[in-house]
Amino acid sequence: MTIPFSTPPAVAWASGFFSHGPLRCKSTTIADLAGVFASSDAWQKEDPARIVYQVEMLDSLQGEGELYVGVTHLYPGHIGHEFFMTRGHFHARREQGEVYFGLRGEGMLLLQTEQGQARLEKVQPGSVHIISAYTAHRLINTGQTTLSALAVWPAIAGHDYQALKHGFALRLFAKDGGVAVNEVRYG
Ligand code: PAN
Ligand code: ZN
């Protein structure tokens, strides 16, 4: 009997780069993030082609019960004083959770319930973040270097970007060499 044997892709923990594929890659630019940052004036002054973050994910099986694995590389930078961040989303299938692992850099994971309650978890190398069901999530790079985080989520989860198109309840700004957290009031 021949026992099947293969070497799966490896991730370099220090950088978040996968050793080999098949991979799917997606870049998100300043232009893609219209309306996401607090200052539209500051957003307009930026180079629209500048990449804010890239996601590299394994091209794995789809469907009920399958898992996706991907690494987000969120570059350092600001729009005005607001730190670079991912768009952020609920899962389309709200009952599906996710796990993030901090690999390099430093930042925050912004979590928000459907009732609008927001909280922050510090992301750093080795940090483990359990994102519960019914919880929106966004990465924010508060450091000077690339923030990379590995994520594992159900293939069926899907992304709902519309539900938070007016933004999350907290915004993070650079202030006096540190981080200022502002509460946002909508409506
Ligand atoms: C992550 C995110 C990734 C990019 O893989 O999709 O960090 O963020 P946005 O999707 O909000 O642009 C994840 O949470 N997947 O479910
Ligand atoms: Zn997600």
C-alpha cells in the first residue's frame, strides 16, 4: 500500500509569508477605501494607487465545513492622523467566528457587536484573538512597521461590508507619539 504523503504550505511566522501556494492575493489601495477614513480631505490628498494592505490566502477548498487561511499585511501610515486600517466587516453568515494570530508589528483589533459595542485587543507577535460570532472586526496598524496577522475562518462565512459602511464606533489617531482613541457618534 502506498501511503499518501505531501509537504503542505508553510508560513514563516516572523514575516507571514507563505512558502508556496496555490495562493490568492488581493491588494487594497487608498482609492478602494473611499469613505472609510474620518477625513475625506486628507484621503483625497493621498496617492490613490498606494497600497494600504494586502491579503495572501491559501487557495483551499470551499464549502460547508471547510476553512480559509490567510495573512493580512497592513502597512504603516496615516490618513490625516488616522492610522491605516482594514475596511472591516461582519461575516455575511453572522454566526461564523474567526481566529486571528499576530505575527509581526503592532496594532489593534477593533471588535464590535451588532448592538454597536466596540472594544480593542492589542495585536502583537504571538497574540491570539478569538473573534466570536456576530462580531465585526477591523485591524489597525498603530506601529511604524508592517502589521501582519494570520487568520483562519470558515469558508462559508462570507463578508458583509455594507452593514458598517458608516464606520465603527471607535477611531484611532496618532497623537503626541501615542494613540488616541476617539468615540464616534453617528446620527
Ligand atoms: C480577513 C480580512 C482581511 C482584510 O482575512 O478579510 O484582514 O480585511 P477586510 O476584509 O475587512 O478588507 C478576515 O477577517 N476574513 O474573514
Ligand atoms: Zn472576517
